[in-house]
Amino acid sequence: MTTLLSLVVALLLLWLALWTVVARDAFVAVAGFVVYGLLLSLVWVRLAGIDVALTEAAIGGGLTGALLLGAVGRLRGTEAAAAAERSGAGTRAFAALLSLGVTMVLALCVLALPEPAPTLAPQAADNLPATGVGNPITGVLLAFRALDTLLEAIVLVIALLAVWSLAPDRFWGGRPGPRYAADPDGVLSYLARVLPPIGIVVGLYLFWAGADHPGGKFQSATILAAMWLLVQMAGLGDAPRIDGRWLRTGIVVGPLAFVAVGLLGAWQAGAFLGFADGWAKPMIVVIELALLPTLVLVLALLLNGAPARNSGKMPAGDGGR
Amino acid sequence: MALSTGTHAGALLAAAVLLPFVGMLLGVLLGGRQVQRVALACMPLGLALALGITVAWLREGQTLVYLLGGWAPPLGIALRADGLAVAMLLAVAAVVCGIGMYARADFATPPDVRESRAAFSYWLLLMAVWGALNLVFVSGDLFTLYVALELLTFAGVPLVCLAGSGETLRAALRYMLFALCGSVLYLLGAVLLYGGYGTLDIPLLAGAVQPGAIARTALALMTAGLLAKTALFPLHIWLPPAHGGAPAAASAVLSALVIKGSWFLVLRLWLDVMPGVVTWASAQLLAGLGATAIVVGSVVALRQERLKLLVAYSTVAQIGYLFLMFPLAFDATGNVLVHGAASTGGLLQAVSHATAKAAMFMAAGLVYAALGHDRIADLAGIARALPVTVLAFVLAGIALMGVVPSGAYLAKKLLLDAADGSGQWWWTIVLQGGAAFTAAYVVLVLGSALRRRSAALMQVKRVSRLAEFAALLLAVGSLALALAALGPLPGHLVSNPLAPKELAMTLLVLVGGALLALGLSRAPLLAAPRPAAAAPAGRLRQAALALGIACEQADRLVRRWSFASIGLLTLAALFGALLLVGRAT
């Protein structure tokens, strides 16, 4: 029964992937992609990768989907021109054959992988007590491979700088996106008042549980960012000015605190990003706490986009937070 | 917890990676004019760190290692610096400092605003590129290297469109999409290797990897992906518009530095991770692409009307040059790639190119700033108006040509020796021909710049002295590399540069270059109209023009999306096939 279910899900995934690729309408393709992401997170659940499933749903399906939908909205005007561009039948057939060939080789390689798969999981489990956390994923991300996590946080900051750099010069320092004005008695305003308290609790729970159970700062940050964006879209708050001192601080506090903890490790334990005995858990909590505002802000601001106006309609100081 | 954290000076490696990133983060925090100050303060510090690493490496006489957090691979991540990494760290630090000097004039925050978009973005992204490159050089782990590639791409893309026009935005998007395709292929390969061998640490992987389906597929995919990021012909779809359209201070970063990151990674993969998986035929294909890049890139460069595009296309050609070392790096059995004369030559070539190409873009940018245009045909009189800039351009060109005395000369010598030693005479032709092509576009530009002008030259802007000297400094540095490299190199390689044989070779390259420039340039190089009696020369010129147009059309064809994306996968498939069947014995 479960094998049958797996097979059905696998076929459905393949079909959705193909659908996303061949769809000519951008909106349809994005819709296919979002559903694909959600289905993929189900697959991760079945493979007992709950952490990956949560991340896939939050980032792969949710955040990326929202970004893509925003892009589709902006591309509406060019769609007809893009659809008219079509390669010849020969080119398309060759491309399809080539892709199929590469896929076949990849599939053969996956079948040729050694059984049982060589893995570092036992080593990670053996060394986990030294980190003081119960979730091995957290151990890998914040102790064994902490450098990668630090760099990923920096990648996010760079991505945000890249988006900001697209702003017209005259709006530099201003606020991104349009100022939303929704009906104060409408359903969106209602949701924006009711959902955030729940979302914040759920987000913080995911954050705290991440030390010992599936969850963690990334998934938590996605939910918190979504709540903030909901408030903005309902017109209850405004996107922040990108030159605000507090905003800038929030954006860099995570990686900077990460580096500071790493330097503390270099002093105490003799290795950058190392932890002295007994200090691992509190230091990991410090890093996670500092990364949370960075991730919430960067994810939300990435969706907000480049600065596009100089001020909101609301009085200064009332927006954003 | 492991007690050892690697070699004594290993901590310097972590510092070299972190310094630019911390500088970037502090810049975001402080904002305004402080961004530039923080970046400029980081530069001497970073250069000092790179020098410290070099000294430590020389003193310890072995690869520097640092275990992050004290966790040993495969569980943890190690930073390592061998000779290749140390040389690249030092070169990049020097070039970043030069670019920083140059960019002070172009990317200063205007006095009437608190913070400007272009200055804020430029200095932060420059820091990010620097940190990402340092990470590429010292990382000993294939996944950390993936993160480094992402850092490099995301920092490089916005540099392309800092000017803010629609055209540069299109170039930036093109760059990003194609580079991300390359990333995906690299990541696929890394995942396959982890699935097959359970580690991503380079030395551990090198010890475990077997020439089988998994290693071959991984190497083919990763190589194709990295070539897309390096813009090796025919995957250079994004390079000319991106490097030609970006502001000069950004083009210098992109052309001199950013492409070296993915090139370096190909070197790592082929020589350090899977030297036994690589086959003779696959190395021939790689260098063959390089040779094609030299011909097409150079010919199209000679047909450009704008100086910056000429320099951008010359980068396409120079990237090809960087890949000529691979078939020359095999050991005596012809089955395993080894570090030796060829890899040293390749490295020297990369360092020479990094310094000289940065200088060339800077000079082109200064010419554009002074004249308000960079049409090659209208450069007459510029040599008199901007002598230092033109000198920097010519010295950079000489450095790239590989005539005495320059780093590229030693590089060419090492590669020529390796080609002789392994009996691969065809690469000798490519190596010498490539030098002649480089000579050609220097002659072309110089011919126009030295021409006398009838009317007074209209200068729209005074250029910064500091910027001119920054360009000159980098060009001279590229020439002086020969001196720096003489120490570690075996003495017999370097013959007296003034010996008749060497002089004749230099002359041959220059004359060949002049002839190429005469034949291939769009407008006739000699302004005086030719008498009709020169009919045979006219026919030759027509043949050369036909070749030029053919190369331009080939370039236009391969830079279409459909061709480039199909080419990417085709190359992966070709490499896979040649890795399977291409063994020499």
C-alpha cells in the first residue's frame, strides 16, 4: 500500500515538474511550481526528513512561490512577446533528447550508488553530545558545519543588497513597493489582525523547538516574515525605509553575532567557531537568537523589493514595526 | 572535540575569508560615507593578511590547514592553502587594492547626499567578491565551495547593472540565469560524489574516488557548470554585454577577478579531487575549447568599434588561454594530472591576466570618462592628452602578450616547455598564435591613440590622477611578476630575454599582431587610402574581412539562449563520453 502511494506521489511529482516546464503561461507555471514544492515536502516527510520538509514547504513552496508570483505580475505585459519566441521543432527535439539523455545518466548513477550509502550520520550522532543540542540537524548546521551556515546568512544579506541596488537613484533610502491601502473592515484587514498573534507564537515555537526537534530559525523566520508582510498588505503597517538605523542593525546582527561567537570560540576553545566545554548550547542559542531578526528582515525585504518611493503616507516613525 | 586545529598559521586563512565579509556587514550597519571608509580600511589589512599567509606558507614549507571549530573532516570543514591558493590570495588582494584606488574617483558618495545607491552598493559588493574569492581559494570542502560560488555570483551580478540602464539590467539577468544553471550542475555533481563516497573533503575524496560512473558523471557535470560560470567559449553568452556594459571599476572586478573563481575550481577538481578520473581526450577537449575561444574572441575583439567591448572580447580570448594548461599537466604515464610546470604556468597566466586585465579596463574607463565616448576610431590625440593612461593600456597589453619581460612570458615559457616535453606540438602553435592575437588589438588601439589630431581634443572631464596611476601600477605589477616568479622557478627555464632567438620570437609576435590588426580591423588601420595597384593585398584583406564576419556571426549564434543552453548540456555529455573512453593507454 505504502509502496503504491509512493509510486503515485513520484509519478505526480514528475508530471508536475514536466507541467511546470512546458506551461507557456507564466502564472500557470508558477502555480505548478508551488504545488510541486508542497508535494516535494510530503515526499520528505515520507523519507523521515522532517526538517527538510519544513524548509521545502516554507522556502521552496512558500517564499519562492510568492517571489515568483510577484515576478509574474510584473511580467504580464511582456508575456505575449515571450510566447511568440519559439525555437524550431528540430532545436526543441534535440534539447528534449539531450535532457532525457542526461536524466537517464543521472538515474543510472543513482542506481549505481553504493548500498548501504556511505554516511556521516553515525559520526554526527556520536559527536552530538559535545554540542549540547538534541537535533542532529542543528548540530550539523551550527557546530560541525557552522561556517556554511554563517556564509549562507551572508549570501542572504548580499542578495538583499543586490535587490536594493536596482532602485532608481532618487528613491535610495526610501521605502520599497507600493503603499497598500485595504478596506479597514475587509477580510484582509481582519486576517491581518487575527493571524499575526497566532503566527508569531507558532513561529517562535518552531524556533525554540529547533534545538531538539525538527524546526529552527529558517522555518520560523519564514512564518514571521509572512505575518509582517500580511500586515503590510492589509495596509495596517508600511514597509520600512531602507536606510533606517534599526533596520540596518537588524539585517547584520545575525552574521556579526555569529562571527563574534566564533571569535569567542577562538579565544576559549582555540578554534574559530569552536565551543569550550559546556558553552556549546548557550552559544548556539545566542547565534540562533541573533540570526532570527536577520532572517525575518531579509526574507520580508526580499519580497518587498527595491525602494520605489520616498515616503509612506503615514507619518514617519509609524511604519513597519 | 579534536584538539588540533591544523597548522600553526592556519587561523590566518579564516581571517582572510572573514575580513572582507565583516567589512561588508559593518558597511551595511554604518552606511553613508562610512561604507567607502570601511572598505578602504579593509584593503591594506587584507593585503597584509595575504602577505602574512605567504610568509607563513614559505616558512612552514607545507600546505596551511585550519580546522574550523576544531572539527576534523569529514564531519567538519577544513580550510587549506597550498601554493596555488597562496598565489591567488596574494594576487587578488593586490588587484582589489588597485581597483579600490581607482574606484575612489568613480564611486565616491556625492557631497549633497548622505548615502548614494551606486557608492553604497559598489563598495559592499567589492568586499563581498573579495571574501568569496578568498573562500574559493582556501576552502577544502566541495559544499563550502558551492556556497563560495553562490556568494561570488550574487556579488558579481549586481555589479554588472550598477549603471542602472535597461541594457545593463538585461546583461545582468542573462549573467545570473546562466551562472545559476552552472551552479545547479556543480551542485548535482557534488551531491553525486557525496552519495558515492560519503565525504566532500577534498583530500579524503581524492583518496577514495575511483574512475567509475559516479565520478565521471560528477566531473562532467561540474566541469560544464563551472565553464558556464567562467564563460569559456561557447558558453560566453553573458560575458561581452556584462563586462562591456558595466562601469569600468566594476568591469575590472568582473573580468580580472570574478571569472578566476570558477576557473580555479576547475583546476582544483581536475588536479586535486579527481586527477585519476581525467582522461587525455577530455583534457584535449577542454584546451580545444580554449583554442577556439582565443581565435573567435580575438577576431571579434578586433572587429569592435568600442574600446570597452574590445577589452571584453579580449577577455573571452584570455579565458581560453587559461585552459590550455590542462592537456600539458599529465604525468609521464599520460593518465594522471599532476602539479608541475604546466600548472605553475597556468597559475602565472591567471595572475598576469588578473593584474593586466584590471589595468586595461581601468584605462578604457578613463578614456571613456575623458572623451565621453570610447569609439576606437576617434581616439586620435588621446595619447597626448592621457599619456599615463595610454601607457598603462600598452603595458597591460604587453604583459598579456607574453613577450619579455612579463609574468605571462614565463607562463608561456613553462607551457611551451611542457608542450615540447609531452610531444603535443599543436598547443605550441596555439600558444604563440594567441600571443600574436593579443599583440594585434594592442597595435590596433595604439595605432588609433597615437594618431595626430587636426583639431584640439575635446575632453569632457578631467580624470583622476590617482585612478591613472592605479591602472599604471597594476600594469607594471603584471610585468614585474616575472621578477617575483623567478625565485621559485627552476633556472633553466629562463633564458636571456635579449638573446637573438628570444628577440626574434618577440618580433615575430609583434609583426604577426600588426598584420592581424591590419587585416581584421573593421576600419582600415592606415588612414591613407591605398592605391589601386595593391590588388593582391586587397584580396587578402577581403579574405580577412570574410573571416572576421564569419567569426562575428559564429559569436552571435552561440550567444543565443537556445544555443547556449543546449551547448551547456552537450558539453557535459561530451565530457562524460570522453572521460569514459578517452584513456591514452
